[in-house]
Amino acid sequence: MDNPSKIKEGDIEYSLGKFNGKCVYYDFPKILVYLNAKGKLLFGKRFKIYDQDKVILLKLCAYFIRDKENCKKYGIDIEKGILLSGPVGCGKTSMMKLLRHLVPTQRPYEMIPCRNVSFSYNHLGFKTVEQYGNAKFFCFDNLGVEPVGRFYGKDLNVMGEILLSRYELYMRTKHKIKTHATTNLNADELEDRYGNRVRSRMRELFNLIAFDKKAKDKRK
Ligand SMILES: Nc1ncnc2c1ncn2[C@@H]1O[C@H](COP(=O)(O)OP(=O)(O)OP(=O)(O)O)[C@@H](O)[C@H]1O
Ligand SMILES: [Mg+2]
């Protein structure tokens, strides 16, 4: 039988904790060893786990491994998705790409830049809203900085419409559909961009996990 506490990368097997045949008792330091190695494989050898990012990682790991105790402690609702916010270059996109690998048996979400969603609308019109609004698991990357969509002279706040659709879906499917996103904007800026109807639904759709405003740009 498969042991879900172990993940193989090439010839190396990483242990994430102990498995008693029924459930995995995850060990956070072991998870960090794995994420550090997997991060290097995905993003290059400069990748490392920064001390100042460990609290964010602990929260995200608790969410993805469905650790009820820590989720409760951090006020995270397992039913909702994740909105990961933070300043430019702090590592949001990398983190969301990396964490998919922690739970290989869970349905993976597709990372999709919001700019691409807008551009898709410019070509295809409302079909785009249906495509991203219905079903599937997505992580909408860089929410709030995408251009307004324009199709045959009609302007549309495309991501706003998609979030409204996904909220309806989330309510209808009894919370089974998850939506994740990353953003540089804070709550007020998101409300300016999408209006209070979307903002209010975003609170239901997402757990907010935020990097420190002063988190440094890892591109520098
Ligand atoms: N833990 C890390 N160690 C080393 N480099 C990292 C780490 N995390 C991210 N990087 C690198 O820093 C750069 C920025 O990371 P990333 O794109 O994930 O940030 P971001 O927060 O999504 O930025 P933006 O706000 O511009 O979308 C990338 O080149 C990435 O490879
Ligand atoms: Mg990014």
C-alpha cells in the first residue's frame, strides 16, 4: 500500500512524518526539508526557505495537509480557498506553485495569470468567464492588476465576473469547489478594483494569508 507520508523525487525519498496505516502525522521540520528540496528542483538552486517566511508556510501547510488544530489556531477555514497577499516579489507565485506538490493525492489547482484571463476575454468574450467561472480548481495569479477586458467595444471587469461566478458555484456545490489567488493589493485596493459586492463574496471564498508589508523582494 502507498504510504502518503513519503514523497519520491528522482532517487531520493522524502519523509513528511509518520503514517499509521490510516492517517499521516506530519512533522513540520520534515515538510520544510522536502519543500526546500522541491523548491530547488522547480525554481533553481538559489531557492531556499527563508526564516521570515516560516510562519506563512506553517499556515499554508496546515491548510493543505488539513491540520485541523493548526487551522483553528490560525483562523483558517479548510472549506475556503487561499488568498495569498504580499508585496512585489516576496514569493507568492512560487509558494503557490510549490505547495501543490505537498499533497500529491489532492486535486491540483491550475495557476493562471489574471492578465491571461483578461486577454482571453478580449478574444473570446463571455466564454472566458464561463471557462474560468465554472468547475475546476484554479489559483488566479496576480489578482487586481490585470487590464479591464474589452470585447467588441464592451468593457468588462473580467476577474470580478469570474469571482462572482465562482462564489455562486462554491455555495451551490456546498463548498467543494476551491478558488485560490495571489495579489499585491490590500483589502481596500481590492474593493476599489472590484466593488463591494465582489469584495464581500471574496471574504467567503478565501482565507486571507498575508506576507508582511515589508517582506523583501526576492528578485533583488
Ligand atoms: N524562497 C525563495 N528563495 C529564493 N528565490 C525565491 C524564493 N521565492 C521566490 N524566489 C524568486 O524570487 C522571484 C519572485 O518570486 P515570485 O514570482 O514567486 O514572487 P511574487 O510574490 O509572486 O511576485 P509578484 O508580486 O511580482 O507576482 C522569482 O525569481 C523566484 O524564483
Ligand atoms: Mg507573482
